[in-house]
Amino acid sequence: MDFYQNGIITTLHNLMDRSIEDMDADLIKFSKKRPMGLILPSLYSELQLPALTKIVEELKHVPYLKEIVIGLDRANEAEYRHALEFFSVLPQSIKVIWNDGPRMKAIHKKLVAERIAPEAPGKGRNVWYMIGYVLGSNKVEAVALHDCDITTYDRSLLAKLIYPVANPQFNYAFAKGFYTRISNNTMNGRVTRLLVTPLIRALKTTVGIHNEKASEFLNHMDSYRYPLAGEFAFRTGVISDLRIPSDWGLEIGVLSEMKRNISSNRICQVDIADIYDHKHQELSADDAQTGLSKMSIDISKAFFRKLAAEGVVFSQESFRTVKASYFRIALDLIESYRNDAIMNGLTLDVHKEETAVELFAENIINAGSHFLKAPMETPFIPSWNRVSSAFPDILDEITSAVDADMAEFQTK
């Protein structure tokens, strides 16, 4: 079994096939001292897909959660009513935030007018409002987050994810999930394998060697086995100061914030699944506004913004150097991935891998150009501490709006 500790954060491994009943028993005990919740960012369209139906079926059997908060995007009134009915089968306390409803839109309009909320909808904004609700309701002390498109979901994923921050004997305030990304007999996780890992290593050899703070940040990021995993768990005490990006840089932004806000010995990553799969994005090589192409630009910008905040001075020439270093490292990694695949009886299309690397290399330059042209662009949504400073009653307003929506539209 692999028990190796790499990097500067603790890795919690799956060394034994511990039963879910055994873990549930522990978590029930923990819940008496540390109430737990779950937040689920969801598009209405995901209610039509088998992944979310299976997730709900699994969550029915989770005994330790006090509250589940669903952030619902792109839903009209009839769809919101359907969502309330859809999630009503869960035995826990359920709250569905109707982001497109008149009450939440009025709150959002007020915050946008003060320039302390992102105008565009998206996962980042959805997660942000759910965090606001959790802080306002003040019912839980540990909260997990995962996506609604996990096709291989079972409740052990949640148990492993929340266990490190729920256990009163542990010091962890933040846990990041990781797992193996294999399906259909091939390796997935292209953006992590082919962009993030080689980009971090390229940045370490180009800008990290000249800046101690940048080097510390890059070593922190290089410690994560799957930095783009969408599964997190927090002690609620750390989320009021959390600033998150509203674009595809969400996961990188959260990890950056944890590095900024808490010490490394309060951060861990945990192996949460032997098999994991979800819906896959297209490469979208001809459209930088969608798919993995947009994702690669947003993620690259997230790295550049953070490094600039650490004192790194970028220029067009430095981005070209980063791109050249990235390209060489990424191509070398493809050979490693290919050999790993062959050893395990998997397939790996080297042509598709190199096509992706060529696009990502081009998008590193595009992201750098955008960064230089818009240096004052606000990368993060403000923390709820800041928003509450501007509007002291805002968290109460959010919880009241959610409760009023549910009372009005819930089927009796």
C-alpha cells in the first residue's frame, strides 16, 4: 500500500477497506460535538441526469449530516418547485437556494451595486452564496462540498472527505479530496495531468527560483495529488474569510486561500474514492470561451494573479519563457503517462495528449496577455466578512430569503 507523505501537507491514504458502517459510527459520534453539513452546487439540468439521482439515493442513508444546502442555478419557478420536490426525499434538513428567484436576485442586485458580488452566474457565485447561507444559518461546524455530476458516487466518498475536519481529535481545518481518474480503460483528468502539474513545475523553475514566497506557494500547490478535484471540506471557522474566484479558477483559488489563511499543519488531502468519474468537458480548441480551452485560460490566470500578489513581476517575455518550459515538461510527462497506462493495460492516445498540450501552451500565452492587459481585474469574490461589514444583516437576509422561498413554493 502507498503510505508516502509527499510535499508540505498531510496525505491521508486509503490503506484498508474500512466499512462504511464503521466510518458512519465514528461520524455519528463526531456529529454530537461538531455538527456537519453538505453543500451541493447544482444546475437545474442536473436534476434530469442519472448522476444526481444516484447521489440523492446515497445521501438518504447518511446518518450524520445535520443540513444539506443546495444552490440551484438556471431554474424558473416551475423548475424550482420541482427541485424542492426532488430533494424532499432526503431525511436531513434540506435548504434549496433559488438563485434565480426574485428574493435572491434582489439581494444579489444590492451587492452588485456595491461591487461586492460577481455579476455573472456560475459555480463560483453559487458556492459563494451557499457559504453565505451556511454562515447565516450557523447550524454546522464542519461542511463538505462536492459536485452533482459524479457518476460513480457512493456515500463513502462523503464520509472520507468530511472525516478529517469532523474528527475532534484532528487539527485539520481544510481537507481536499483526491482519487484516481480512470474510465473506459483510459486515463482522464487531462487538465490536471497536462496543464496544472507541468505548469506548476515550469513556474518553479522560471519564477519560483527568484522569489521565496512564490516558491513556497508553488511547493504548496505541487503537494496536492489532484488540485482540480471539486471536493473540499472545511471547518466553518475558515470560510468567512474565504475569497474565491467566480470562474474555472475556483479550485486553484480555494487552495491559494488556504495557503494564505491557515498553516500547513491544518491542511490535508484525503483519498476519497477508488473509482471516480463525472461528465467530461470538450477540448474546444476552436473556442476559447468554452470547454477545456476556457478552463485552461482561467486556471493559468489564477496562478499568475496569485504569483503577482507574491511579488512576481511578469512580462510578455517571461510568459514566453514559462510557456517554453511548460511545453518541454508536459511532453516529457506524456511519455510517463503512456508508460504507466501500458503497464496497467490501459490505452492512452498520445496524439490527443499532445494536441491538448499544444492548446494549453497557446492558452498560457493568451492568459498572460489577458493578465497584462487587465492588471486591475478583480480575481476574487469578496469574503463574507467584508460583505457583512458593508451590510451587517446580509447573512440574515439570505437565510430569510431562502426560508421564505421554500415556505411559499414547497408543495404541501
